[in-house]
Amino acid sequence: MARDQRSTEAGRSGGGVTLAEVAAAAGVGESTVSRVLRRHGSYSGRTRDRVIEAVERLGYVPNRIAGTLASTASRLVAMVIPSVTNIVFTDVLNGIGGPLEERGYQAVFAVTDYDPRREESLVAAMLAWRPAAVILAGLEHTEATRRMLGAQACRVVELLDTDGPAIDLAIGISNRAAGRAGAGYLLGRGYRRIGYLGHDPFRDRRAGKRLEGFRAALAEAGRPPAAEMVLEGASSVARGREGLARLLAGAPGLDAVYFSNDDMAVGGWFHCLEAGIAVPGRLALFGHNGLDIGAALPQPLATLRTPRDAMGREAARLVLEDAPAQVLDLGFELIPGATA
Amino acid sequence: MARDQRSTEAGRSGGGVTLAEVAAAAGVGESTVSRVLRRHGSYSGRTRDRVIEAVERLGYVPNRIAGTLASTASRLVAMVIPSVTNIVFTDVLNGIGGPLEERGYQAVFAVTDYDPRREESLVAAMLAWRPAAVILAGLEHTEATRRMLGAQACRVVELLDTDGPAIDLAIGISNRAAGRAGAGYLLGRGYRRIGYLGHDPFRDRRAGKRLEGFRAALAEAGRPPAAEMVLEGASSVARGREGLARLLAGAPGLDAVYFSNDDMAVGGWFHCLEAGIAVPGRLALFGHNGLDIGAALPQPLATLRTPRDAMGREAARLVLEDAPAQVLDLGFELIPGATA
DNA sequence: TTGAAAGCGCTAACAT
DNA sequence: ATGTTAGCGCTTTCAA
């Protein structure tokens, strides 16, 4: 492949056969080629064959940039997510991608790193592509982000959370209810000295809301958290492991720990294994999300399964169907596991 | 937010203020607005202020579709990857995303599900957006994919593998060398009855190449694999766990197992834990990739760390610098861990 | 069934 | 320093 023929300045006309050239080669008008290619309007079988032949002979690749501009109807969907390495978001992407691709939509994405200001500038950049929909995580955004999105004629989907007002469509679960459910389960199993170990609840507002629900449920039962520890930065197995060691050092009498998510909880399980702490006999562990790794543990993790794939599919469906604005709570499922 | 104002048919002029309107509002020409917005060419400070004021007052969002068409220079980068839920790919995406965004590029992506035919049709769809670069995984593609990519004036980056001819740029490691290194390490540690447990080596050609290297190295040492098992479908912790149980049932005398990757190896470690198999005393385990989860195990996993983040960064750098066609082998690092 | 022509909203000469 | 104008490659009336 001759390097010299390539260039970052891609897409210059040199690099592409145009529809006009195809029309000329096939001996028909441009609009006829356009109709044939989009299978829209009417044309004779003979005309179609000549167009197809010319398209293949010339290796024509339609220019969607031009097509989108001309039709003023974009088939781009913008996804602005906190992280690509967190499986929670990629599960959702996965569910969203299939239906969208089938209908000829393309996904454009950008990563905010859990930073609302970054989200704001990325949303602005995305809107410049005139997407049919913008998909975000959570309901917390800067005022400017909400204003931009509100002013635009595109659909807006906020994922993973239903605790609060939505801009347009919201699909997810109630994280406060999830936190309450976890606390309720542990109380129901007889645990009384329950602690919390989590990652940054301000950057990850959904984790923060679970913590609120967890605290509220325990308080109402007259058993407020016996210890709480919040680690800076993102969640990870390693942090869960080290974190639990530190939490227990300060509060050795805990009989159960509610983690901000499964990654942290798996790390906690590793710590118990290493430190010889019997689970759930001496310490019960409870996670959140229902990841595969938790289920694959020799002792399946007690957790709450969130329907991430379904969130993605429903998001795609509502956008494609042009459904009315709504908040859709998909609920969660409690997985008793063997660690609590 | 009134639902009725939204529509999937987004981006129709109703939804957007145009540059012409900004120009009129500011009392200047269109090209002046364009210059100010792109900080290109010359204009007075006073003019700039009036333009900025009009932009903000009208809530103008530039239309990049139109801008790209007019300048015939796209700032879109297409990523066509096998999976979004496999952390190996998202680590690379992560490394690539930052530098690209900084320079005003946007990432468009699509998921092939390890299917070359799907990759072919997705590449075709991507080329319609006239991307500045197309990023793929691996060196194995259909003939049609290679032809399309070769005919286009955009850069092509093939990631994660350097064992074979590249279309334009290739950045990764030699997977055959990785397989050899794993085998060599196990032999060097004195293991003699070495088995293999992996996921589909035909869909995941990189895993297949590691298996080839592994086999070759053992054969050359006069110690061919004592047992091999290949599972259908994608790799996962659960498959590694069940797979190892079955592999050992058929070959109880193994003293080491080389896994297709860390997910599988972690699953194997779980099996050993549950079955009371001493690691590495009775059975040594070796993975591939150097994932965090392996390092967080109570016994750190013996593995090979692949520079996934660097692959992404280098890919972005070479594309942005418009570097000559080349194959860049970033090498790997052996992590002895504690399981082998 | 088909073609001609007028844009879509911007950029990039080219004038001034 | 700024405005005018001709496209970019396609879709979409509107006639024929």
C-alpha cells in the first residue's frame, strides 16, 4: 500500500468516486442513482442494473457526510459515558449498539472520566454532529449541559438512574431503592453491625445514591452503619481488597459489609480469603451490579443484578420509536449468593 | 421539556441556528464568523467580540457535517473492534481517545463480535463517513475488507498483533512470541507436563497465534503439550473455572496450565481454590494480558503484561503525525507472579 | 420512470 | 480586516 497515497486529510475528493461520476458512467441522472442506492422512489429494473454495475465497477462508496447535510436528518447517535473500561457502561453500549446498527445508525462516543465539566464540553462537541440522540449516564449534569440539550431538537437519554428529574428519556433503576434493598437484605439475614465500603460517591453519583438509600434503611431500622469508608478514585478489585483490610482494622466487630459495587466486593472477598476470615460466618459481603465475576467466585457473591443490557436495548427502542418523554425504571433483582 | 419539540429526524434546520444567522445578527459577513470561530485568518478584536456575543445570544452550535463537507477534511476516526465488553479492547480505546479528542477528532465505533463478515460490512459503513483513519483489531480480514481499505485515502491501523503483513500501520505485539515466552517461562521453572486451556482460537486469531507459539516452543524442547482443551465462545472467568475442572479430569497429571488469557486463568485459580489444588505446588497457572484482576488475586497471577494503553496512544500519535506505514512491536513484559 | 435544479450549512479562495 | 462567491456531494422537489 503506497504510503504516499494516504493522508490524514482524508476524504478529499481525490479519495472518492462521486455520485455524479457514477451517474455519468451509467448514463443516467444523479437523482436516479440516488433513488436506486436508497431503494426509494421508482426506477426500472434495467436502470437499476446499470447503476449497480457502475457503482461496482467504480468502487463507489456513498458519502454520508454529504447525504446527511442534504437530507438534514442525521443517523448518528452520540454516547457520552464516564468510562469505557467499566463493564457497567460497556454492557449498556453493547445493548444499544445492535438495534441501532441494524437501522443504519452509527454510534459516536466520548469519555468524560466522571467529570461534569468534561461532559459539558463533550456534549457541545457532539451536538455539532447533529446527532439524532444523545445518550448520557445519570441525571446529574451541569446547568449548561442541560440547557444545550434542552435547546436541541434531538432525543436525550439518561441512563442508569431514575432518582430525579429527566431531560427527556431516562432509563435505569432507582439507586436509592437499590441501597435500601441491600441494607434490608442484610438486616433480614440477621446482621447487626453493618459497614460500608465504597469508591468516590461524589464523582459516581449513582454509588452516592445507593449509599444514601443504604444509610436511610439502616437508620430507620435503628441500626445505623457501624462503620463507613469511602476511597478516592474509581472502584477496583484491588481497592476493595485493601480497603476492607483498613476498614476492619478500624472496626473489627463488623459482621457485614455493603460495597459500592461488585468489583469492590470481589476485592473484599479476596481479603477475607487471605486473612482467613470466614464468609459469611464471621463477615458477610454484599455487592452491586451482578457481574459475571461475582457469580464465578467459588462462593457466589450476594449482590443486586442490574439489567444493563436491557437498559441499552430499551434506550435504542425508545429512540427509534420516537417514544414520548418518560422515565423507565427497569428494576433490579436480588441475588442471595453465598456471601451473605 | 416538551416532547413534541423533539424528533428522531434531528438536525433539521428548525433545530439549529445557522452561521448565516449569526453573521446577520453580528452585522458581519459569513466568512468572518467562520474565521473567528475557527481562530483562523485575521479579524479585529471588536469584530470578534460582536461575533462571540451573537453566538452566545443565539445559542449557535456549529454544524460539523456542513463544515466537514465544505473542507473535505474529516476529523472522524472509525474504530471497528470485536467487543466492547472485553477489557483488552477498551483499554486500547481508552489510550486512543484522549489524544484524539484533544486534537478535535471524534471516535465513531462499531462492534464486530469477532465476525470477519460483520467487520467487512461495518468497515464499508464507516468509510461512508470519510474517516481520517480506520482502526481495526488484528491483521486478519476478508479480502474485500482489505481491498476497500486499500483503495481509500485514509490511514488504517491494525492493533494488537504484529504477526503478519499490515495494510498500513500495525501496532501491537507478536502473539506467537508471547506464546513462546509463556511456554519458555514454564519450562524454565521446571514444569514438564504442561497443558493448555483456551477459548475459540479461530474467532480470536490472536489467541490462536499464542497457542501456535506455545506449542512450537514446547515441541522444540521435546515436551509437547500434555493436554489441550479449547472451549467454544468467548473467554470468561466462569469458562476458565469449569474448563480447568474438565481438563484435569482428563489429564490429572498436569503440573502446569497455560491459559489463553487472564480471565480464563483467574477462573482456573478459582477452581484450584475450590478443589483444594495447591498452586503452584501441584499445579502452576499462567495467563496472558496482565489485567488488574490477576494482580489483585491473593496469589498474584503469573502472566504477560501487554501494553494496551500504549498501543492506543501510539496509534493516535502515528495517525496524527501522519507517520509512514510501519509495523510497531511494543513488546510485552513477563510478570512472574506467584502462581507459576 | 427520469432528469434538472435548488439547496443543506459551511469553508476557502479571491476580491476589496 | 472583511465581504462575496463558488463549491463540497448529496437529497429532494418539481417538471417532463
